Amino acid sequence: MATYRAIVLDLDDTLYPEHQYVRSGFHAVARYLETEAGLSAEETFAQLIALLEAGVREMTMNRWLQDRQLDEQRWIGPMLRCYREHDPQIELSSEATEVLETLHGRYALGLVSDGRLAQQQKKVAVLGIDRWISAIVLSDAFGREHWKPSTRPFEEVLGQLGVSGESAVYVADNPTKDFLGARQLGMGTIRLRRAGGLYSHLEPPTEAHAPQAEIATLAELPARLDS
């Protein structure tokens, strides 16, 4: 690959497995429902996870309510708030920590991540990634219209790092949105296609969305950058 001065990373399913956050949120929702509706937290959690594993990845909690003939209008709002506002139980893998230690000092490190601002801020704080990453850009700070594939968050991170697009590479996991904006600014692109990742089954919808390279584990990244 090209010689880069800066590495920009995605957050969810790149620096940590996103299923950790989903499970953490479902635990919070299940505990809430046990308190407010008298439902077994253990059973509710198991049912939500079963839906997710069955492929219900959008509106999972709506589907859970419908399956149990519970009042969706009454419960979905509080459940979503609980999920979005909970304190996440997530952590960097030893692999991610080792890679960040390896890259830190050799490259300028940045981050670009989508998601509701308060949620992403909590994740960043819990993971403690500011030990290594100097430019953390959460796209929701610019408004929902500037989530990826918008070029806006990439322009911001490049500016904070003081590099051109051609001098930076973006490492992320979702080919339907992650690489288009980065490529438009001349950035290199690497897809982390981790087994079991929420988006590992997806393919780029067009050639313009496709990454330049692909790795199966984050541990492969330093060697790929040197090749």
C-alpha cells in the first residue's frame, strides 16, 4: 500500500466488537422492564438476543413487543431511551490495544464514527481511546445529514491531523457507507471484515464504495500498512 502519515479508524466493529454494545443495551432494557413491567430480565434479554441472532437487526425491540402483544406505543419510547442512554459495558480487545500501541507514534491517529452523539461519546470515554487517538470526530456533531458517506467528518479529521487525504487511510467495517466519502477525498481504504461482525456479510453496492484492501483481523493492520 501507499506510504501514509495518518491512520483514521472507525469505532463500532472496528476497535471493539459492536455486539458487546448491543448486548449491554439489551441488558439495560431487560432490567428496566423487570422493574417497570414485572418481566424477568433474564428471559427478556434471552428473547432479544434470539431475535438478533435470527437476523432481526432493525427494530428488534419493536418486534419483541409485537411478538408478546405488548403495547408498542407505551413501551418502545422508554425502551429506546434506556438503550441509548445506558452506560455501556464494552472494552477494547487485547488485539486492539496492541495495535493501537504499535501504531501510536509511528502515525498520527484519528477516528471517524457515526451514531447518536451522546452514545458515541460514552463509548469513547469507556474505551479510553484518547490515550492513542488525537483527533476524534463524531459525525453526529455536524448533524445527521453528515453521517457517512458524507465527506464532512473526514474533512474535519484530516484538518485536525494536518494531513491531506492522500496521506491518510481509513480503516472500517461497513462497505455500504464507510469508504465512499473517504475515497472522494483521496484517502486510502481498508476494510476490517471480522468473522461475526454485524456487517461482515455485506458487499459494496458499487465500485465507488469498495475498499482498496481487506483484512480479517485488526492484528493484520500494521503489516498491511507496511506492505
